[in-house]
Amino acid sequence: MKKVTLTLVLIMVITTILSTNIFAVEIPLRVVVNGERISFPDAQPFIDENGRTQVPVRFVSEALGADVGWDGSTRTVTVEQGRNKISLVVGKSEYTVNSKKMEMDTSVIIVEDRTFVPIRFVSEALGADVDWNASIRTVYITTGGTVATPSPEGGNVKYYDGIAFNDVTDVDEYGRMTVEKSQEFLLKMANQLSFVKENGRYYIVGEYPEIPEEFEWSLGIGINLISGGRRSFAPGTRLPGFDIPREGSFKKDTTGLIDIDNVRGIHITIAVRNKEINSHLGILEIGYLMEGTFNDGTTKRANFIPESAKNQRIPYSDIFNFKKMFQW
């Protein structure tokens, strides 16, 4: 009997481990400069205890065109680019930019004999713009504006609502947007979609981010009813009153189409697909229940589902702003 019990326990543990690997894929921390993702072959960037992204100091010289110096006696890092000179001391929050004293909420760190610097403070001191997208754990650094720039990997980089897109490296052999780049656009769209109440009426409000002209948005909104059935809003639907645009911005009045007291939950799917082949590499799926729970006991969830592995989900529930989206 003990052997049987032990066997069952082992099976449950193994199943749990396998399920975790399949359904919870960790999103890697990325640094993107002027549309190009930076490769870190040895020491990897990380987020320190103060919530700041730390990167190997060598990154500064290579990606931002700066010269880096090190004074071991004072444990001081210097970063110079043209007329700009930054000095940072290991373990100190005070630093200088062109001899002017500044204060930051973190410091230079040495990890396993490698020197890491907080990339936001260094980049901004060199005149770059820095943006952090927590949903996809990506730091965007822009030094040359938003015009198209040549890429060393081929293609050209253009910015669409702040998202860099390389017309060669961000598409697959069939012209579909890559999984990684799709996630950026989909999360941007989700951040601009909401269900609001104004003057006693209920609206779906959305604004599609700009995307490359060879792609188009796919958006489906299903509202499940307590009484049974479903009301579906989508571009091009033939059901009168339930059509929504595929681009631009919209504000859909749903008051006469649904009874808010009869709503059990809302299900949303968003994709970016190639117009010519009508295909994509993954969808963002968002669910919110007002009545009842999902199988895992939760009432809300957000996952990216790659087309190539539909049983694999990249979870965003912990960082997704459900309160902003669902205001009904």
C-alpha cells in the first residue's frame, strides 16, 4: 500500500513539473536599442532590488558608442561619449554627469567580477530616451528619433506607436509577424481597449495601434450571458449592431444590445495577421468573469498563445491591468 501511495505521489510531482514547463514560459529580459535587440553572450542583464535594469558596462560602449573606463583604486566607472562624461562609483547612489552631481535610486553593482550599471540613468545622461515595457520585460532605448534606420542584420527599422519593427528580422519566411514582435503589438492594443460606463450607458472603447501596412488587426469580443448564449462583437460581422472597426479608434454603445445584469463574463482574442495570407503566429487571449470562476479558480486571465504550440501559454495575468480594461 505504501509503494502504491509513493508511486502516486511521484506521478503527481512529475505531472506538476511538466505542466509548469508547458504552461508557464518565463519571458526573458531584453534590451532594444534603436530597434535592435542587444545580445549578451555571457553576463545577462537583470532587475535589481530597486527595480532598475542592470546591464554589463561593456554594453554601454558597444551599443551607445561610448568609451568606458575603470579605476580600481576608487572603484569608479566612467562612461564618455563626445562631450558627455559620466562617473559612477560602485555601491554609491550619487554620480556625476559632466561634473554635475546627480542622485539615483540604485547604484553600480559588481556580480561575479563583472561590473553592471543601471542602464536608464546612463542612457538618459547620454541623451537617449528610455522606455520600459513591463508586460514583455523589455527596455527600449532610442538615440536617433523615429525615422527609418538601417539594421546591421538587414532590413530597415521603423517605429509604429513607439514599437520598433524591422521589415526583415521581425517577419518569418511566410511574411507573418514573429511571435516575439506580435506580443509587443498585441499588448499595446490590449492596453488601449476598455469596457466603460458613461451616463448610465455601457461602451466598448478601443484604439488600434498603428502597424505596418502589410498587416491588419483581428479582434473578437465575446460576452457570455448568465441566461445562456453569447453576444459577439467583431469587424465584418453580419449580425446587426455587433460590428466594430478593424482600424483607427471606436466607441461601441452596447446598452441596447446586452443586459449588463445578465453578463457572466467577457472573452477577448487579439491577433495581428498578414493581409495577403490571412495568417498569424499567435493570439492574445483575455478572459474576465463577473459570475463564477475558471477551472483554476480564478476570475481573470491573460495569455499569449503561439500558433505553433496551442497547448503552450505565456501568462500575463500577474502583470495585466484588468482594472483599467474592465470598468463595467
